[in-house]
Amino acid sequence: MTFDDQKLQDLREKFGDGHGGNILNSEFRAVADKIFSANGTRAAPYSGIPTLLDADHLPVDAENPDFQGLDIALIGVPMDLGVTNRPGSRFGPRAIRAIERVGPYNHVLKTAPLYEAKVADIGDVPFSSRYRLEMSHEDIEKRFNQIVSAGVIPVAVGGDHSITHPILKAVGKDGPVGMIHIDAHCDTGGSFDLTKFHHGGPFRNAVLDGVLDPTRTVQIGIRGSSEYLWEFSYESGMSVIHAEDIAKMGIPAVIEKALSVIGDGPTYISFDIDSLDPAFAPGTGTPEIGGLTTREALAILHGLKGGNFVGGDVVEVAPQYDTTTNTAHAGAQILFEILSLIQLNPSRNV
């Protein structure tokens, strides 16, 4: 194609007087129609009250919940009483809410989930105590039972990874679910310091409680010095893909393996931000070098399109260890990808 005066004139006639919402491509036009107002403007990303992914805020009573027909509930779980190293992921939901300009269109998965499903940020889990871990887990399970019982799909922001155990007790209460678990650590350890309720053991607990199917669980990105703690993963039948293996296998093979493990059954996605290399996500409690790049993480998630995803979480964002906000930004983007995958769940859209 030659760019000449005629081409310039054609572009001026086609695009010269249009506003940002005047989009002619049919695919992009369908997205713009949902987002732009009639006069060609859209909400400023820095305005209004911060919510997860700029979703509408829907307050939901703790004892008499009314989810008002939601399809998907975004919810914060600001609790980090289960950490074994640095605390601070209790601030994760607030940090991710403060991130702007994530979404609204997922150009890889071809969806604008906030405009194609009824989604709202319902606030944080109401906790009875800021000091007692086991009681906090009971509060989490109660809230997620309310969500699941209402036919709503939960997508959570932690908090430390111990929160996923009570979430799975709600999501898997009618039968064990499979899991895509992206993390630096398998989190299938035993009791430490007189308790099994910590962020190094939620998936051992979930399997033993009968709410997680280990044979339909794949753990991706595993690395670091704690391998000797994860024998339960292998003994129970989980598939473990170490970070060192990802470059050897290639992303397409990782995706193929993950999809073959989970099959078409109901599956949960749990993404620990420490799965990313600290170069991309320094703001976390147990950083491990040699991790995923953000591009690799997105590629893996994009390859999971079509899975039967019934919930998900992003955990372990501890913003005080990150002066750049990169970690929270990465967490918000991953949250958006999980939301997009859930919106595209073929079982939900029948």
C-alpha cells in the first residue's frame, strides 16, 4: 500500500471528525457501543470510588445477603494471619482496587467481561476477629457459601494463600473441583507451629477435606528451596510443572498439559503473585527468583480459554514491599484475565 494524497484524503474523510467512540471496525464497534456514551466519552479511570477492576460496587449484608442477580462477585479477603514469612497481603485488596486502566476489553480472549456479565465488587469478607486465624477461615467459608448458594461465581483477592482453603470448601461443597494453581510453591505442606491452617498448606487441607480433586490439579511455576515440603502433591496425584521446566517444554506444551489434567469438569483458578519473578512482582511475602514473566503468565492464562472455571483468586500481593506498584498492577491484570476466563466458561453461557 502506498501512502499518497488520495490515501490521506480518504483517511480524513473517514476519521477526521469522529470522536473516540466512532469506531467502524465491527468487532471493535461492538465493544465501544458498550463502553462509550452517546456523546463519545467514557468514565475517567482516575475518578470515582476505587473498586476491583472498576466494577460497580454492590454492598451485600453479612447475615441477609441479596446478590441482586449477580453472575460474578468480586470480593476482597484482607487477611494475612497465615503467613510464614513477611506479612502485608492484608493490604492486597486495597492496593488492587487502586489500580486504574485494566480492561475493559480483553483483546486476546475477545471479551469485555464487565459489560457482558453482571459483575460487581461486593466489598470485603466481614471478619469477626483480626487476630484469630481459624475464626477468619470460618468467616471466609461462610461468606463464600452465601455466594455459591446464590448461584454466583466468586472471584477473590487476598490476603495470604491460606484463604483458598475455606473458599474451596464452599466452591467444592457439592463435589471436589479441579484446580489450575500458578505459584512458586505447591502449598501442600503439613502443620507448622501447632497449626495446619497457614499459607503453606491450603491444598493438602482441601484435598483431605474432599473438596479438591488432586488428579485434576496442576501446579505451575514451582521453584525455590521448599521442594522437600511438597511430597503430598506427588503422593496425591497432582501434576507439578516446575519453573525450570517451562522453558524446556514451551508455553503451548504447558497449556496442553494443564488442559489435559483439568478436563471439562468444574475447575478453580488460584494465582499466587509470587509465581511471577520478583523483577515483575517484588511486593509479596515469599519472593523466589527464577519465576514467570508477566508475558508468560498471561500466555498461560489465555491458553486456558474454554475451561469450566467456577471461581478464582489472586493472592499474596503485599504492596508495602513494592515502591513501583508493579505488583498490584500485575495482580489487577491477572484478576481481569481470570474474570475473562470465567465469563467465557461455555458451561455458564449455555
